[in-house]
Amino acid sequence: MSFTNQLKDWCNTENGPYRRPFAPNIDWESATVFVVGTNPATPMRDQFGTFEEYWRGLTEDPDLFLCRYRAAHSGGTSRSTANAKHLIESLGPLNVLVTNVVWYPVAKKGDIPGKEWEFGSEWLMKLVEHVQPKAMLCHGKDAETFGKKLQPDLDRYRSPSDQAKASSDGMLVFAYPHFSGQGLKKGAKFQPGKDFPVFAESIIEHIQT
């Protein structure tokens, strides 16, 4: 069975929300940069007639997915989502795949089923091995923990310029506080407007060389 079919099977849950391996991306298998967070926040299932329609929205028709997403999502754009968009814009034309350590969507991190932490990490590693991105930015403690499997000395509080040489098997791996700005240690500064261009410059330079 192909990786794509394995991935689809894993995301097609028997009940509850469908697992979401990444944000809608037609060319997800060709992504050069991964942005890794903790988990999707908006559960989705009933907004789609079938799982095949859901999967088509993720991988073929982003407009379809976003239309159904808005029907399920209450409120405006979160700070985390806005900052992810900001980073992607800083990376210009690069194909960025937004994913998470846990693919089970829940509004509160504490509601994530225990088994999903282990399974999610395993599947994220499979996704990394399949796509083989050139760079990865992990934001938040949980994503940093995953990133340390690839770059053991990762530190989300280290400045972007000090992380520029951190690489594993040809992939740059960075860490940063969660894009929501929450969970910062005392005295830490959260300044994505200043830091994202530095990350972007290092990533673009790495990919172009």
C-alpha cells in the first residue's frame, strides 16, 4: 500500500473528528519546509458528506476545505494561525506544509487522548521521511520535543541566528516558542516580527545552496 493510502486510512477515524495531518496543500508531497505545532484546534467531520470529500478538501480543493472549516470554526483568526501565515509569507514562494505533533483536533490540549500523542509523533516522523523537507521550524514545547529527535540540542529560546547551523541529515531544524505567544518562560521575548525574517533568510539560503 502506498504511503498516501496508509495516511488516508490513519486519518479516517471510525468516529469523532477526522485526523488532520496538515493544513490544506495541493502539493503537500513536494513541500520543502515544515512548520510544526502541537495540534489542530477545530474538530471536523459532520461538515463533510464523506471522508473522501474531506480528504479532497485537504489535498485537492483547499477552497472546499476552507468553506467547511469556516462553518465549524467560531471566532476570528487565532494569534497562532496569524503568525504561521506571517512566517509563510516571509518564506515567499517556498512550499510550506503546516502540520502538528498530534493530528487529533481538539480545542483544548488537555482533551487530546493519550494514545494520540504517541501515534501522532510516529506518523509525523513517517510524513517527514516521506516528504523529506529541507527545513523544519517547530514552535512550542511539544513540537520542540519532536524536533529534538532530529536535532538534539534544539532550544526554542535560542535566537534564530544562533540556530542557523543546526542541521540533521541536510535538514535545517529550528525551534521557537509557540506561535500563540503563550507558555513563555520568565524574561523571554516573543517578537515574531523581528525573528521570522531571520528564520526565513536562513531557510531560503539553505534551500538555494
